[in-house]
Amino acid sequence: MSTNTASNTMLNTPVSFTVGAIEEINRLMAEPNFDQQQRLKVGVKGGGCSGMTYILGFELPKADDELFTFEGVPCCIETAHQIYLYGMQIDWQGGLNSRGFTFNNPNASSTCGCGTSFAV
């Protein structure tokens, strides 16, 4: 993966989003009080049924974040989290029975039933 260290901007995207996910993210970013300085943060943290839990939310980028854009959506990811997330696809399910973002992670050795937790 090639990275421009001067601006901390990635030339390749570590994760991708389906059309449905992009539409939902754009809807959220179009809300009247949305802070346009924020980026979509993709990451992981310890915990959950399987050991690690996905992080997905809007926040201001930090110094150790890599910046990237996918289909016009400004995103960031902690450099250390890329090993767990590289190649992952994020989708949006808008149905009545299952609603929310889902994660298809090729690096996960197992996932929990709800799909928000994984092991490597």
C-alpha cells in the first residue's frame, strides 16, 4: 500500500463501501448540524463477543490517522488498525428486521452472530 507521508493521505483505500452504505453515509453527512471537518472513522477496539469490535462513526482525524476518500466520502483509519481491516467491505442494510451497517472482513477468522465483533 502506498502512502504519502507528508500529508498522511493514502493512495489506496484500505476499506470499501457498497452503494447502499455510501447512500446512507451521504444522508448522514447532509444533516443540517453535521460538522464538515469530520471524517468517517473506521477502526477497531478490544471487546465484543469475539474479541474485537468495529468502530464506525464521524470524528475529527487524529495525528496517527491515515486519510482516504472513497466515492467522495472523506474517511480516516488509524495506521495500526489497517492490519485488521484491510480489504473489508462495509454495507448498509435498511430492512425492518436488520437495519444498520454490516462488515465483510476477509481478515476475520470468526465473527459473532450480530456481525459487529470478530476475531483474527
